[in-house]
Amino acid sequence: MANSSSSEEQRFNAFYSEVKQIEKRDSVLTSEQQIERLLRPGATYFNLNPFEVLQLEPDTPIEQIKKKYRSLSILVHPDKNQDDKDRAQQAFEVVNKAYKTLENELTRKRCLDVYEEAKDRTDMMISEKRKKLRKEGKSDAIPEDDPGKYKHAVYVMVMKLFADMERRRQQLDLRDQEERKRKREQEIEEEEQRNYQKEWQKNFEESRQNRVNSWQNFRANATSSSSSSSSSSSAPGSSSAGTLLMPTAAKPKKAKKAKYTSFNPPKIKPETR
């Protein structure tokens, strides 16, 4: 157990020493070299790690983080790189984003948790390798026993975990965008439905008033026609139905039979000669 702890301590010390050498080397990079480092091919993947961007160890105190940020932001600031202003602006934004991540206590802790998980996963991977070698009856020496290779294995795992975090974030953002889009489409559909109902109700009210007006006009016309018919039926020469009747000839009265008194004609006397 003691040997294992001593071995891990040696690896850590070697790892820390190498990191310091890299930090010392990179700290003298010129503005052009820093811009190139931050925008090199695949930089989007590497720049997910704010400690990588600012060239810092994960256990660096916040005050040292601020100092490193100031010096690096000055190097890549667009005003200091007029010949390559656009790329300098991109690099400056990368540096600024990394600092904001580490400046916030909560997000900095998440980054530190990534490092701890990367070490745990790397150690677990090494342990599995040793077990496999022992089962095969081989020596338990593995490449990660070399401090440099162990450091590289942790570094790769850290990058993988940051990439996984970014992938999950993008998936959540995409899901959130789709949800917002769905809600917006639903709101638009509901708004259109409400407008349709309002328009339908408005047209219905207008048409109902037209129907009422038409019915009232019909009743008024019917009442006027009835009044005219009544007036016509009471006038001479008109029928009760309001139809004008032509006058007819008066029916001759039946002649009364004359009353005569009896009358006897005179008798004719024979003529005498």
C-alpha cells in the first residue's frame, strides 16, 4: 500500500514538474503565437477547458488566475494586433470566456470536478489494465507507469469529459430551442384561432343584423300591403279581396201583370138594305 502511494506521488511530482516547464515555455509566447495557439485547428475542442486556454494548473488560486488573464488578454487584444485584428478579436473572446468561467465560483468548481473525475477514470483504467495483465500471467508494467504518459492520459480524459459536457449542453440547448419553437407555434395557432373566432363572431353579428333588417322590411311591406287591401275593399266597385269589380247591367224588373176590368165588345148588327 505504501509503495502504491509512493508511486502515485512520484507520478504526480513528475507530472507537476512537466506542467511547470510547459507553462514557463508558453508564457513567453508572442501575441502572434498566442493567437495562433488559441485558433489553431481543433482549438474549439481544446478551448472547452478554461485552464487550457489560460495555461493554468487546476489548483491555481483565483488571484493568480486574474493576473494570468490580464497578461494574456493584453497580448491578444485587437488594439495590440492591428495587422490581424479579426483573429485577435476571436482569440480575445476565447480568453475572456475562459476567465469568466473560472471567475465564477460555481463554474470553476465544476471544472475542478472534471479534473478529479478524469484522474479517477484514468486510475480505474490503469487498474483494469493491471488486472488483465495479471490474468494473462504477464508483467504488470503498463505505459502509464511513465509520468509523462500518465499525464497525457489524464489530459486526454479531461478533454473527453469537457467535450461530453459541451455535447450535453448543446443537446439541452437544442431541446430547449425545439420546445420554445413548439410553444411559439402553438401560441401562433391559438392566436390565429382566436382571431378566426373573433372574425366569425363579427361576421355573424353583421349578418344577423342584416337578417333582422330584412325581416323587419318584409313585415313592414306585408303590413302596408294588407292596409292597402283593406282600403280597396271598402271603396265602391271593389271586392272584399281588394280586386276591382266592373259594374254590371241592372237586372230588369219583372213586369207586373196589369189588372183589367171585364169588357164586353159590342154586338155586330146585320146590315139591312
